[in-house]
Amino acid sequence: MAVRIGNDSDNRLRGTSQADTLRGIGGNDTLEGFGGLDLLLGGKDDDQLFGGADADILSG
């Protein structure tokens, strides 16, 4: 399981094959769940959220 947190810049965060938590803070972020049950949380700007192969929770 990985926890990845962006900063106020534009970030591209990608999960692993495990259950991951990806969180964009600010900026225009791209969050990609890879495999496993992922929690993707966008920040305050325009974000792109892509779920993986399993049941994911996406919050813009």
C-alpha cells in the first residue's frame, strides 16, 4: 500500500498494484489508480482522476 501526496504544483501520481491512497493538494493533478482498491482525492484545482482495474473511490 502506498500513500502519495502531491504539492501545490501540477503532479502526476500513480498507484501500485496494491490498495493506494493518492491525494492531489493543489495544481492540476493527474491521479491514476493502477490495481487494487484505490482512494483518489483531487485537490482544489482541475484534476484528472483515473481508476484502476478494481473498485475505486474517486473524489474530485
